[in-house]
Amino acid sequence: MEQIPESKFEDKRMNVIEELVEQNVFKINGKQLYETSLYELMKTYTEKN
């Protein structure tokens, strides 16, 4: 069963993390994806696409 996200912000963050993992990105600047801010996640995501 999938966990219900707390907010749209958190939902977007989890979607971006899932997309990055599918692209074999597991760390950004030495941090695990779940430890990074949405800004850093989006920056990396847009650079990859």
C-alpha cells in the first residue's frame, strides 16, 4: 500500500526522487536524495532531462 503524501509539495518531491532513481541518480552533492531540498532535486532533474 502506498503512503498518502502530507502535501502536494511532498508529493512532488517524492515524484522527482522516483524519476531520479529511475535515471540511476542516488546522491546529489554527496547527500542521499531524501536528504536534499526540492530545489536541488529539481535542478538535478532538469539538468538530466
